[in-house]
Amino acid sequence: MKGLKKANNTLQEFSDLVESKQVSSHNQKNLRGGIDLGTSSIVLSVVNDKGKPIYGAFEYNESIRDGLVVDYVGAVTITRALKAKAEAALGTELVYAAAAVPPGTIGKNKEVVGHVLESAGFEVTCILDEPTAAANVLGITDGTVIDVGGGTTGISILKDGRVVYTVDEPTGGTHMNLVISGAYGMESPSLKRRLISGMKQINAMYMQPYGLLLKKWQLFLSVRYKRVVMKKGLLLLL
């Protein structure tokens, strides 16, 4: 219970930093960054040499889908902006950063995460799977870590500080939002963001060349039936 309390305190401390947009007192030397390229948002965290959170920020994004980078330029742009914002708040340059990926992400799909960080101006120290990274930060050596992300849920089992099993399930917060929103007949914010993003892509690729433009009022969202109805007769099934 003592370890769990410490882990919860660390999480709450970081959450408070993000919400308050404040910076904890710190020595400008030996700061380390962490980047989470998530499905719903990209998060930047900064800790001191003792692992204590001193800064945090995030930006919503549509560059990542289920742990995979689908818009490289967009991911780099957001990561670079978060880095610049953090450096301005901290009064020093952030050089080193680590990243985390869903369990089972290998090969080029894993390498591109490092490329995003490098293109944003970081030197990459390591890339870990997300539950293992969380366990390291929270000091968990024995037990199970479940990381519910926007697009996937990662699970790692640790024994004596070693990962003995890890798996990633293709279901995350976005899917949970859809199920809950559908059950209560409510609009899903995450789906609405994806809808607007998709609408912009349709405008750029198909509508603007013909002098047409889709607007927000032309869209009707029906989460219960998981579909998007466009009033001018075009039906897009999700």
C-alpha cells in the first residue's frame, strides 16, 4: 500500500503541474524529458535528476492512430512546439528525451517514434514499452501495470523488477468513449475531434479543387449508431 500511495502521489503531482501550467522549483541542470505520442494527444513531461516531475504539457493531435505515427510532419510540429514551450517555461534547453510505445511495437514503427523526437530537436536516450516505462517512473517492481491509452491498452507483468509478460490490446479510451456515449445517447468529444479532422482532409483533397467547402453545420453526428451523416446525401460509416 505504501508503494501504491507513492505512485498515486507522483501521478497527482504531475497532473497538478499540467492543469496549473506551473513549473516546480528546480535546478536547470540534468533535466530529462519524456514524450508520449498518444492517439488523443502528445504529452511532454520533464523530471529532475531525482525523477521528480517539474513540468508537464500536452496538445491534442490527430497524428497518431493506435500507437502508430500516421502524420509524421504533424507529430514533429506538435512535439517541437511542446519542446519550445517547455524551454521557455524552464529557462533552459531540453536536450535529452525518452519515449514510450505500445507493447509489441517493433521495427520501423518503433524507429519512427525516435525519428520524431530527433526531428523536434531531442537526443533520444531510450524507447520503452509504455507499461514498463510507467513501472519505472512509479517504482513498481512486482505486480501488473495497465496503461489505458487513447487507442490501445498495454499490460505488463513485473517480477523482481523484470518484465515477464507484456501485451497490447487494440482497445483504448476512444473506444470506451464511444460505448459510453452511445449507451447514454451523448456526443463523444474524441469522435467529434476525429470527425472535424477528417472533414478538413476531405475539404483539402476532394472539395476545394472544385470550389466547394464542407462546414461544421453540414455534419450530424450519431454516436449511438456509430455513423456520421452528412446532410447533402453522403453517408460515412465509422
